[in-house]
Amino acid sequence: MIEFLNFYLIPGLVLGSIYALGAIGVTLTFGILRFANFAHGETMTLGAFIALSLASFTGWHPFAVLPLAMAFTALAVLGLDRLFFRPLRHGSTIILVIASFGLMLMVRSLVQLIWGAKLQSFGPGIQLPWVLFDALRIFPKHVTIVCSAVVLMLAAHLLLTRTRAGKAMRAMADSPDLARLTGIDTERVILTTWIVGAGLAAAAGVFLAYDTHVESQLGFKLLLPIFAAALLGGIGRPYGAMAGGLVIGLVEELSTYPWIGTDALVPPGYKTGVAFAIMVAILIWRPSGLFRGRVF
Amino acid sequence: MEQLYGIFLYGVFLLTMGGIYAVLTLGLNIHWGFTGLFNAGVAGFFAIGAYTTAIVTSAASERHLGGFGLSPAAGMAAAMIASAIIAWGVGRICIRLRADYLAIATLGIAEIFRLVLKNEVWATNGPRGISLIPKPFEQYAEPWNHIGMLLLVIAVVAVLYVLLERARRSPWGRVMAAIRENEAAARAAGKNVERLRIEAFVLGGALMGLGGALMAHHIKFIEPNAAEPISATFLVWVMLVVGGSGNNRGAVFGAILIWTIWSAAEILIARLPPEWAVKSAYLRIFLVGLALQFILQRYPDGIFRERRFRTAPSTPNREQPP
């Protein structure tokens, strides 16, 4: 039982909160710009590498440079939007998907060009866990990650519900034509969407890098689980994305627990396949997701 | 003389690889160009074809499934059948999805295939891959073995081109274009859209499997990471978009053009000092991506524009409501 908590449930929660942060960006771009952004995973990679450079340049803790890394990533994504997405915005949205697919490879090769393809680390190194009740082992880094993720999700919640920009975003996700009729500046909403999505993606990348290590494949490994989370939560539903992220993270970790007999239910080699399988199943049987998102 | 011979052999290799990519691009053209199906899992069908032929044609080995001793021709047929069956299964479950969702689903399914190829070591030798796959004409002396392979690839591309041009002009091809342009209208005209889409998906999947099989025989080796999106899916998409989607001639031309640029860049990179060479390999992907973005923004039709069907000039006016 205690093994279940230590090795399956807690890692699942950590992974789930990272997925949740990434999925918010995917669901917002899908809901507001109406296309599946394949380059979102690379935004996370970029965020992690920017934080790595900032941390080694200033000598500060990775979490201290996180706001700056989020801002730089958002700026980079705004630049990419200006160069590669805005010129295509008035055509068919599927062309945007092809462009984002190409951008995914471009950003990854640029990251490899600048920072190299080797594994790098800025995590806390080997940590001793806190032991509670003589059995429950909790790593400090996991507590930091989950708490920071919760703070960021709360911030996103406040932004979406309490500010004009957030309300405009939700209005545009519901109906772009009505939003335009009521005088909402759609280009500004698109800019806010990119900033929020990129900032949260950078944070997700930094958290995963802090837990494991920084590498150029980091974002691609996150991309499909995050799509799965966004689809599970329902497209255009930020709270759905948060819940979906947690569910996907937990299911991925818990699927290797020996539920039946003594062997892992799913062989560890297939762990990442669980998220893809859930995703395909949602697409087929419930494309609106758990929270009744939009289906375009 | 020695040098000329080297250049000649290089040209033969270049065209062989370009031709194999042309088979893959023609397959994607059926999906995306004809029918508008966004398949982001080209690499998955490629891998199924390559592994099928590798298993049925390679010699018996303790490391992987094999020893069936079939000829490469039978291996390629088996590869097409296997990919077609898998494409039918995938098509049955996700053909109704809209373009973005289909892209995500096919990418996810291709990743699942890659996990299977990596983890089922008893059949595939896992990450170490299958080597010593027989190559057609390899019993002949150089350069005839390489020329034989090239002629085989050219013949395959030529046959596919002729058949696909006929298919495109046939009622079947016209219905595909109708589904892509206006699904509701095609449905209203009584066409079974799901069934036709699955047919296109299966046909394109079979061609991708054939491309994978040709590649496996050509380089005599296959491993799971050959099915990463970078090496297959992305390049094939760039080839189709640059050549002109919907146009078979564009698909073939785009494949050979992009492959030539891709491997010419490799020669340039090989001449650089080693510390630069690794970095330039990344630069190459970046530049191909940039070329894709340029074409998408400036020449969205590609080099060869799709040839539209002409309708009789008198009909449109008569159909208009009063």
C-alpha cells in the first residue's frame, strides 16, 4: 500500500500537474485560434532551455528565474506567431496545422543548434526524501513542483474569470463572430492567448526539467500526453485541461502498478502508450471530452 | 575516370532514394491531396511495411522472428497487404475525425507502433533492429546491382504514377475531390463518404508500406527510430507541399527535389570540421522547415498546381434558383 503511494500515486500527481499546465495552452489555442498546435511541445523545451541559461548566467535557483523564463518564452512565441502563423490566419486552419508541424521541427533543431542535444541538468541533484509516519517518502522537489503548479493554475483561473482580457478570451472561444460583433479586439485576444499558453508551457517545461533533466526531446515527449489531456478535458475548456492533465498523469503512472497478480498491469515500456490509447479512445467515443468542450 | 564513376554511383543512389520517397509521397497524396485526410503518421505505415518485409525475407535468426525465406517481391507484396490491413483498422476507428483530430490520432497511433517495435524484442530485435535484409539484384557485380535497384524503383514509381493518374480522373477520384471540397454535398449526392474515405486511407497506407519495404531492402537494415516523425513523416509532408498536393507529378517531383537538396546538404556538411558538422545537421532540418513555411505562405499550391476538373460551361447558370 505504502509502495503504491510512494512510487505510483505521488509521481502520478507530479506528472499530472505538469501535463495540466501544458494542456491549458493547447486547449486555449485550439479553442481560440481553432487549430491543433503541434509546436506547443517545443515551447516547453524552449522554456526549459531558457531557464537553464538564465539559471547558469545569474547563478540563481531555477524557480527564481522562472518568471523571466516565462516572459522570454512568451516573447519568442509571439515572434513565431508574427512570422509563421499570422500570415496564414485568414486561410484554412488546416494550413496552420501543417505550419505548426513544420515549426515543431524548426524550433527543436534551433534548440539543438544553440544548446546541443546532450542531457543537461539544473535540478536539485540527489535529494533525500522527507519521511512521514516512518513510511511515506516525499521528495522536496515534488512538493515545490506541485505547489508552484497549483499557484500558476490559480493565477490562470483568476486571469480567465476576473480580468477583461480573460473574459474576452472565453467569449472568443465560445463564438468568434459574436465576440467580434461586441467589439472585442480579436488580434489582442490572440496575443493574450499566446502569452498565457507560452508562459504556462515554459513553466511546465521547467518543472519537468527540474524533476528529471533538460533535453531537446523533452517537449515532443510531452506533446501527445498533453493533447490527450486537452481532448479529455474538452477543447476550449481550461478547467477541463487541468483535470485532464491530472487524470492522464495519474493513469500513466498507475497503469504500471501490479493491480492484478504480481506483474505490472502494463509493461513499463508501454507506459507512454497508455496516454495515446486513451486519447484515441476519447477521439472516437467522446470527442467533446469529459467537460463538454467544443468539437470543430 | 575514377571520380566520374563515383559521381555516377552517387547519382544512382540519389535517384533510388528519391524514387522511394516518391512512393511515400504518392501515398500521402492519396490521403491529403486527393481526399483531404491529414495523416501525421506516415512513419507508422512506413515502419509496418519495412518490418513486414524484413521479417518475411530475412534469414532465420535467434534475435528476431524470421526465416520464412520469401523473395523480396513477395516481401513487398506482404508489406503492402500488412499496411493495408492496419490502415483499414485505423481507418475504421478514426476516419470520421475532422482534420486536426485525425492528425493527432494518427500521430498517436504511429507512436504506439514505434513502442511495439521497440518493446517486442522477440519479433523485432528491439532497438537494435533487423539487419542483413536481402536486396534485389545484389548477386550482380557493381555497378549493375545498384542500377538494377534503381530501375526497379523507377518501374514501381512509373506504374504507380500511371495507375494513380487513371484513378484521379476516374469517377472514384472525382468523388474523392468532392468529399475533400464539400463533404455535405458529396453525402447529399448519395455517396458513402465513410466507406470512400477508408478506401483512400487503405490505398495510401498500402503505398506507404511499399515505400517502407523498398527502403528496408535498399538499405538492408531497419530499426524502430527510422519511424520517428523527423525522418519520414516530416520530409514526406514537405515533399508533397512543395511539389503541389493533389498533383501526382508534383508529388514525384517534390520528392526527388527535396531529397536532392537534403542529401546535397549532407555532402556540404561532411566537408565541414567535425565540431561544425553535428550542428549543421540540425541547421539542415531548420532550413527545410523554413522552406516549407516559405512555400506555405507564398506558393500555397506548390510547384505543380492541382489540375481541376472542368465542368461544362452552360450548366452552372441553369441550376441557379430563381
